[in-house]
Amino acid sequence: MRGAITLPAPLAEFPWRVVIPLTVLVAFGAAVLHSAAGGSMSPYAGSHLVRYGLFLMVALVISYFPQDWARLAAIPGYVVVLLLLVAVEVMGQIGGGSQRWLELGFMRLQPSEIMKPGIVLILAAFFHALPVGMIGTWRALLTPLGLIALPTGFVLLQPDLGTALAIVFGGIVVMFLAGIPQKWFIGGGIAAVVAAPIAFFFALQPYQQQRVLTFLDPESDPLGTGYHITQSKIAIGSGGILGKGFGEGSQSQLNYLPEPHTDFVFATMAEEWGLLGGLLVLLVFGIVLRWGLIVAREANDRFSRLFAGGLTATIFFYVAVNLLMVMGMAPVVGIPLPFMSHGGSSMMTNMLCVGGLMMVERWNRQSVRTSL
């Protein structure tokens, strides 16, 4: 067409569809973190932007990996992260009553975070190699459950219930997308309901039990165990439609709201930016998740489809649980809001997921060009 502008190949193939909304979200998050620090880029907003920039470069590098590399890396990657989880139990650093980190000198690594995309990768590779006729057999059920149970058990020992649930969720979603018979999911759901009271009394730590009780009745101890949820609700509700204004949130500025820069960053944002700010955040997350679903839908093989679907589900789990948590609709499990909360581990995990989705999107484009 005369007058049409043709972009150079590198620019035309750049994943603008996800980079633009992610950058908007991260920039908005930096503004909220700037406010949470009392109007300073340090210590939250500046490092938040730097981490995004670094991990965006990592995601772009991952996007160029060929599919054979990804499949071959599934088993070694799973084994390495599992060994790192064992190392956490042996020599891990303790912080806040939990033993979750390995001190590497130049960084503090939380291996359980890497297992979130790792479990999706290993299960996608497993079901890709499994003959379609065996999808209804016990092998298709027991092997994935074993792969999920091993890291989940180590993560629960740390203890870290939120991360353990994220690993289980990502794995179960991949199993569902692979076509596991629905009767097994129904049976598993019934078993989970029956086992929930037993798990509450014998598997959860005392502080985790208290979180569940607080979720059921936060007003029973508003100045103690229910303080987080109570203050979060006050912050969100007091923001109204338009919010109190940038830097004018009393709950975060006067230190009423605990963790205003991590787990409860959405409450910090909602108090200052109101309902409109909240809708903007939900809209951008919707754009990112829709992109992930499109990438999965357009995949041309089982491995790519399961991998992309599982990574999208992992990001969704982060978003859904955090928003439900800060609004008092789920127990507090310590899951940050992707791309907005301050934290290197969360940024790393979600950008690895984004990098994996970029990689599948590139495979999809290559497949289309090959078929032409």
C-alpha cells in the first residue's frame, strides 16, 4: 500500500503488546511506592524501576530461546531448583521467622519463587511427551502429582503457604489444560474439602491458623491479628471515587497501614487514587492476562499451549490472591501484587513468566512464517 510505513524487523517483532502495559503498570507502581516512602524514590521506587529494567532484559533474552532448548531444560531445571530447595533447609537464611532464602553474596535468592514457572515447564514437557492415548491413565495423574508434591513439601517446611499454593495452582492448571479427566478433579475437590479441617489443625503453623481465623472474623481482634485487614479496608474505602490525592493517603503516610509497599500496595494506591486508580490497575492486568491467553490459544503444539497457559495462570494467581487478600476476601498469605509491589523475588518470577510467554509468542510467529 502506497504511503504505508514498514518498521524494521527488530521493531516489528518487539513484543509491544505486553511491554507497553507492563511499563505503565510498573511506572504507576513506582509512583505509589514513591508516596509510600514519604515522597522519596529511595528505598522503594528507584530499585523497583531498576529491577524491572534488568528483568525485562532477561525476559527479552529468554524470548529468543528455541523450543528444543526449553523442552531440554525442563528436567535439569526442575532438579536444580529442587536441590536449591533442599539447600534452603540445610543452610538457608532465616528472616521473619521463615527459612526461605539462600545468601549468595551478590544477591539473596528465594528458590521457591523459581519453582513457580519451573513446575509449569516440567509438566508441559511431561504432557508433551505423553502419548495422547495415555491421558486418562493413572500415569498421567500420579507422575504430575508427584512432581508437584516434592517442591510443595519443601516450601511448606520453610514455611511459606502462599508460594506453596501458587506452585500447586500452576501445576493443577497445566493438568487441567492437558485434558486430565474431570472426574479426577471433582474427586480431588471433594478430598480437599474433607481434608481441610485436618490440614488446619495438623498441617498449618499456629500463625497460619490465626490468619484463617482472622479472615473469618477480622473484627474480633482489630488491634491485633485483624489489624492488617482492618487498616487495608479503611484505606481502600476512604479513597472513594477519585482518591485523596497523590501523597495524601493518611493510612500509609501515618504508618497505620502495615507493609504499604509490598503486600498492601494496592490499598496504598486505592486510598490516594480511588476507584478510578483501582479500575486502571485492573484494566492493565486484564490486558496482560488477555495477551497471555491469546498466546496460549494461538500455540500450535501441546507443549507451547500448556506452557503459555500455565504461565498465564501463575500471573493470574498472584493478582487474584493479592487483591482478594487486601480486600479481606481471602486470608493474608504474603503474596505481593505483580509489577507494583516492591520486591525482587516477585519481580523476577513474574518477568520469567512474561519472558516465557514472549518466547511462545515468537514460536507462534515462526510457525506461521514456516507454513506460508
